[in-house]
Amino acid sequence: MEEEFYCAMAVIIDGKKIAQDIRQEVKEEATRLRVKTGTAPGLGVILVGDDPASKIYLRHKENACKDAGFLSREFRLPRDSSENEVLATIQELNHDESIHGILVQLPLPRHLNTANIIEAIAPQKDVDGFHPYNLGRLFTGNPYHMACTPIGILELLDRHAIAIEGRDAVIVGRSTIVGKPLALLLLNRHATVTICHTRTRHLPEITKRADILIAAVGKPEMISADMVRDGAVVIDVGINRMEDGRLIGDVAFSEVLEKASYITPVPGGVGPMTIAMLLANTLNAAVLSLEPLNP
Ligand code: GUN
């Protein structure tokens, strides 16, 4: 009798397709909102300086707004802008009733105090979810706006019906933009969460325990197959631009593919979800702004 040969290969999570689906859903919802209330969601974006990667992100964000029928206002401030100049732009957007979401592109030039600038954004317009008010609400398990990349990761898991409750989730990377808020989101969904970072000892032993392993470090291919448990779900947040122009994730994709049950590619995995969730947050901010009990 012929023996059946079974080669386990992960399902590749198509973030590009899921992001497109979400953007379509947001567009339809925004159309309904406009017809019902006359309000189009509005996003205000501030870029200080001319970092090339930030300029590319901004162009994508602007095009995404246009596609979804959102209003968008963009402010490009010179690299040597003072903190007061940035704060004045934020105040203008805070008071602009046609703007429901405000995003300050990070990283900011070093002479600017990022915390002061983020804290100047009206919390109900903080669609990045970086304001301490929104982080605090996430901390207490009663979230308002949540950071786009972490909720994008939850969407990828949910749309593949990957269970979170009770599972061991290991996050490598403790940034304020991804690692820390993601840990709270997963905790709120009843995962057992471990955060690893540069000072973590015995990293492979910890990553190997993960049912869900998330790499958000910014080191090309640092997660090798021997750090991954058989059948783990592997989410790669890294976007590392190599000298030859290729984009490489934090996960050694081709070898981990053979070990994981699900894996996100780079590009086309987590990346496209960030903008999709930014649109979803901005739509949500517009809807909430029409409610009388908006905080
Ligand atoms: N820079 C890199 N990612 C992000 C993000 O999600 N939001 C903002 N504002 N800046 C970023």
C-alpha cells in the first residue's frame, strides 16, 4: 500500500487581501454615514521633516483616505520646526470639526518631545491610540482608540478564526507602538502573554513555548525555525529594508513556513493592516463624534 506522505506547511495569512476587505467595509460604512448624517470622516496628518520612509507611509495614507471617501488634511512642517509650531498645528486640527482623527507621523526629529506632542492631541481624535488617555483605557480593559498595528494583528487572527483565549502568546519587542499595546490587547482577550526584549535571557526557550509568536523587533530574520514550536501561529511585524532594496521580516520565512500552522509574509502580511485599521479608527472616531456622550 502506498504510504501517504504528509508535509506540514503553514497557511500564509494574506494581509493584503484582508486589508482590502476591511477598507471596502470601511468605505461602505462611510458612505452610509455620509448619506445619513452629511458627515465624511476626516483625517489630519502631520509630518515634521522629510524622512523618506515617512513620506511613503503618508502617501499611502492619503491615497487610502481618498479611496475610502474620507476627507484628509495634510501638514508638512519643516524639519527644524519648534515644538510650539507643531503644537499649534495640532490645536488647529483639534478644533477643526471636519477632522475626526489626527495622526502625527513618528519618529519625530530628535529635538521635539514626542510625549508632549502626542499628549496635545485631543484623545477622542487620537486614532493612533498613542495618547496616555487611550493607553490607560486599554490598560483598564475598557479601550477607546487602539493602536493600529496591534488591532490589525488581532483582525488577522480573528478572520482566520485562530483562538486567542487561554493560549500562550509570546511577543518579541516591547515598543510603545506595537509590543506593549499588543500585550494588553491579547491579555484582554485572555491569552497568557510574555513580552521578550533585548535583555531577555534564553529567548529560544521562551519563543518555543508560544502558541502565538509575534516578532516586532526590526532585526531581519532573527526568528529562526529552531525558535518556533511545531504548529505555532507566527506573526511577523518586522519591515527591514535590505541594501538591495528587498523587504525582509523579523522571521526567517521559508524555514518557519515548514514548522508553523499559520504565518504572515513580509511584505503583504501585517503591513497593509495598519492603514486599514487607521481608516477603521477614523471612521469610528467620526461616528463617536456624533454621539452626545463622546468623552
Ligand atoms: N510610524 C511607524 N508606525 C507608525 C504608526 O502606526 N503611527 C504613526 N503615527 N507613526 C508611525
